[in-house]
Amino acid sequence: MITTELRTATLKELVTQNFQTAAVFEKYSLDFCCRGGKTIDEACREKNIDILTVLEDLSRLENMNPSAAGTFTAMEPDVLCNHIVETHHAYVTKMIPVLYAHTQKVAAVHGANHPEVIAIAKHFETVAIELQQHMKKEEQILFPFIKALYAAVRKNEPIIHAPFGTVQNPIRMMEAEHQNAGDEMFEIRSLSNNYAPPADGCTTFRITYQELQDFERDLHEHVHLENNILFPAAVRLEQAMISKN
């Protein structure tokens, strides 16, 4: 892709085409999942980042093969729902108690000298509570509906009527909750100086910051798969079903 095309492409378009670009955007704290509809030009201007530096990093990826995450665009919606639950929801469920314990411990031990870790612990507690409720709504309501919608379209069955009306209603709610979680993690990133532990940080301190960084990275891919791939596919399925009836 030439430089002009890169400048005018949206963040979510580039990440959907090749997930390796996500690492570049994360390096510069450019949100490709919740605010991925912005072009690189727009995103860089908002954060006062030199766009040429970002484009140079992206250009190095042009001749590289797309990562495995790029294959998710070809996944059927029901398979993608299962992947998200089995991979990302499972990871979040596993890491929440670990990170809650670690952030609370670091706050208790180091809070006097590093008050930012007290704020970090509070932000993570908010993320944990919201994500647990969020995943339940997806697993019990939205994802089963998307699977049923896909099955109906595939089998050419009658339109499915949902209690929430159009599928776009719960999708909008899920996207808003994604944004909230992303904002909380951005605050944690800022408070932790991009997850850089202080010189006097103990082993648990350092491990916690690494775990938080890994958690945020997984959240970015998790939200990208939903906001930029699964949810648009669900909307298209619903529109296809409506047009047949």
C-alpha cells in the first residue's frame, strides 16, 4: 500500500487487513478498536504524533505476510463467536482474579511511595466488574442471537424477531461498554507510564505491569474482532434477512 493510501485508510481497515499493524498502533497509543473509524491522519493529529514516523513503521510491514488474526475476516459468524468466547472471554475470566490480587497487593505495599498504583487498582477493579457483566450479556443474549440469525439466513428460514428489536441495539450497547473498558485501560497505561515499573519496584510490581500490558493487548484484539468484524457481519445478516421478507 502506498503512503497516500496509508494516510487515508482507517485504523480498523488496516488492522482488519493485517493484524500486525496493531502492534504499531499500540506503540503510539492509537485506538484501532473502539475509535478505529478514524484515518491515520486524523488519529495522529489528535494525539500530536508525527504521522511520518507511524507511516514509516507501517511501511516496514507491507511485504510481510498477514498474521493469523487476518483470517478471522473469513470466519463464519458462529465460529467467530465461539472463538471469542473460548479465547478472549476465557482469558479475561482467568486473568481478572490474578490481576485483581496483584494490583491490590502492589497498591497496599507501594501506595505510599507510588500513589498512582492505588488509582491503577481502582481502575482495574472497574474494568473487572464491567467486563464480567459485559461478557455475560454477550454469551447469554447477543452471541446466541447472532448464531441463530446466521443459521436462519443460511437455511433461508423466516426472519427472527428479537425482544431488543434490531441487532444494532445490543451492538451499540456492547460498543459503548468496549469504549468504557478501553478508556479505563488507557488511564492505567497513562498512570503506569506505559507500563514502565519504577526502579524500586519489586518483582510483583514488575509482573503486575507486564500482566496489565498483556491484558490490554488482548482486550484490543478482542474488541477489534467484535467491533470491526463480528458486529458488522451481524448487521449485514440482519439486513439480508429483512430484504428477503
